[in-house]
Amino acid sequence: AQSVAQPEDQVNVAEGNPLTVKCTYSVSGNPYLFWYVQYPNRGLQFLLKYITGDNLVKGSYGFEAEFNKSQTSFHLKKPSALVSDSALYFCAVRVGSSNTGKLIFGQGTTLQVKP
Amino acid sequence: GAGVSQSPSNKVTEKGKDVELRCDPISGHTALYWYRQSLGQGLEFLIYFQGNSAPDKSGLPSDRFSAERTGGSVSTLTIQRTQQEDSAVYLCASREYVEAFFGQGTRLTVV
């Protein structure tokens, strides 16, 4: 069965510092990997995705993520954090063809950026 | 419409009553998902519709929960005989190709 783990409930960083939010996955097959962000009392917003190709993918708001097949990880990164990045972040995985498959989420990581 | 629309945005119901939650996906999206999120926690998968295939119901927590998708478009999640533990935000998402897009959710409170 496919699963996603986000080992940190909360990540705290100072504004201007780099940030990393960790994600590991377990699937049988080639995964499609995603990051979503949720601001308070809002739905989830898509940030970025990995399908195939370059291991470093870039997304919205300056975020990027690095796919590591050997470590089955897909960590979210940003070179310089902003206070406005404070939110709940979810990693997700889907196995199937390009347009099929159940989408499974991790438990989420709260990112707190302090001024 | 521009995005996934869910209604109502908030629903308060008495324990034991039935409720229906509605999801209007983005036009043309063949996949539709329902999730439950409790108190800002993770997303619990409930059910997945893909085109005309039989839905994946593996996440439905009990037989009080059911969902249908009519005409490959609008979906309704029904919870019968609601319990207090059903209180949560119910999120719907639709997908055409790779990434899914979410609605704003329905906040269900069972009193």
C-alpha cells in the first residue's frame, strides 16, 4: 500500500533563512509526488509536482522540491523564508498512469517563520 | 466555474440526522476525490471516482458514509445517522491530468 510520511509536526525558521520540510514515501511503482499548502480556514493550494525528469522541481512562491529515488524522499525547500510562508504543508503521492490513481497525503507539517 | 465548488460551506446538524455535502468539480475533470480533515490535522482519504470506473471506496470509515457522482460531474457525500466524531472539514478535489485542485471545504459540526 502506498503511504507518505512527514516526520516533523512543526518546523520553525527565522525569516530570511533557508527552510526544508521533509517528506518520505512508500509506493510500489513510479510515483507522482506533490506538495500542497493550506492557509488557515482555506482549502489546499497546489505548490509543485514531480512526474519524471529533473530531480529538482520548481513551483509557486519560490518553493522547490528535490526528488531522491534512493532515499524515497521529496523534501520541500526554499532558499529564503518569508513570514507569509507560515502555513500547513502537505506532501502527497499518487501511483498510476498520468491521469489515474488514488492520491494519498502525509499528516502535514506546520511551518512557522518568525520575523 | 473557475474552481471546485463545495456547498454548504458550513453545516451544523443534530446527532442522528443525515447530511448531504455537495461538490461541483472543475468542468471536464474526470477524477474526483473526497477527504476528511479533523481540527487542522492530516487529510483522511474517503473515496475516489475516476471516469466511469467503479469508485475506490476503501477510505469510507463506516457504512454510514456513501458517495455518488452523477453524470460524471457533481458528487454528493452522504453521512447517515451523524455522530459527533463525524465533525470535521470535508474537502473535495478534482483532477484532469496530473495535479488535483481542491475546493474550500464544508465544515460539518454535529451537536
